Amino acid sequence: MALYALGDLHLSFQVNKPMDAFGRVWKRHERKIEKYVNQIVESGDTLVLTGDHSWGRKLPECREDLAFIERLPGRKILLRGNHDMFWDAKKTARLNEEYAGRLFFLQNNFAAYKDYALVGTKGFTFEGPFYLNRRGEIIGWYEEKEVQAKKLVDRETARLRESFRQAEQAGYRKFIMFLHYPPTNILEKESPFTKIAEEYRASAVVYSHCHGESRFGDSIRGEFHGIPYMLVSGDYLNFHPALIVE
Ligand SMILES: [Fe+2]
Ligand SMILES: [Fe+2]
């Protein structure tokens, strides 16, 4: 029995969105997902998929992508990504009813793994635009967008706190925290998300969303204030699920 995570499957079985344009690693990536997840994950394991599951805009356009995920081994827990247009946060209960026993949608709730509570939300972080000088140093950014971003961060921290609150109320004292967005951006050393992780002494923080060599280092990887941070974007891992805990 083990807990694994993998993010950003970016499936498109029903819509025309070839991923090859994003580099070699994305060539027939759905075959890689199928192959590596089947090699690594066993039926008694749990696999958390950290968002950006499907390019479909509405649920009927995502059915085959979700069916593909359903066929992967183990218990599957899904987090919302910024591209998951099919998933209205307020209608999560409806998705959970419909996919009961097949997929679990993690939003304003939590899941259990051994004595850990798996908590999470999409998260958010300001991603620019940043203004650079000739040496590539940041000399400013789009301030209006930063104001908007703060509102989204507030909303997402409230959702994250709700997930922790429910888990704590149910008696859990050990937490693994999942985000789709990285917990910090390129300007930050810490953020409201890292502070919440510290407040609850999360055993790990797992996130994805960062794509391509130039973005993999955008946020924290490794230990920060005693908590391990793990990036699990599909292309970062070449679609091999990462082991979180045994
Ligand atoms: Fe993504
Ligand atoms: Fe994303």
C-alpha cells in the first residue's frame, strides 16, 4: 500500500488539442501515462492526480478522459487544475455522487490515507507578467493583475482551510497537502500556502502546474522550514507517478 501523485495529464480524447507542440516529452503522452502508472501503481495503492486532467470545456467533453483515469490502477483522487473547466468547485458534491466508488474529487472535503488526511485545493499564485531589464532581472510587474491575484489567493486559502478543518474535526492530526498551483511564485520565499502548511505541520506539500525546463524551478522543491515540497507535473516526472508515502 502506497500513496503516489502525478499532475497535469492534459488529456484530450474528445477535443482536438495535440500536446506534441509543447515538446517531445508530450508526444503520445497518454500512452506513457498508461504504461508508467500501470508499472508503478498497484491496485491497493492511492494515486492523487493534481489537476489539469482534461482539455474538454464541459463535462460531456471530458467523459473519455475521466474514463481513462478511472481505468488506471488504484484509488484515484482528483484535484482541480486551472484548465479543469468541467469542474465547478461549488458542484463538487454532484461529481462525487456521480463517480462514487470510481473517482474522488478533492475540494472542500478531504480523503483519508492510513492515518493521514489528504487535504487540498487548486491554490493560486501571481504569475506575472513581470518586467525584466537587459540582464533578465525583474524590475517590476503588472500591478493590477497582482491585486486580482491576491483575491484568488484569499479564496483558495479559505478553501484549503476548510479542507484542513474538516480533516481535523474528523480526528486527523497528520496531513498531506495538495495544490495544483505552486505554493510560491518566482518573487516569493514563502506565501499564505506555506504558512498554512507550517501551521498544520503538513508532512508534505505536493503541487504541479509548472511545465517545461524553464519553469520547473519556479517554486520550492525539497525541504523548506522542515516540510518537504514536491513538484509532480507530468512532464517534470516524464509521467512516472511520484511516491509520496508508503
Ligand atoms: Fe498544466
Ligand atoms: Fe495548470
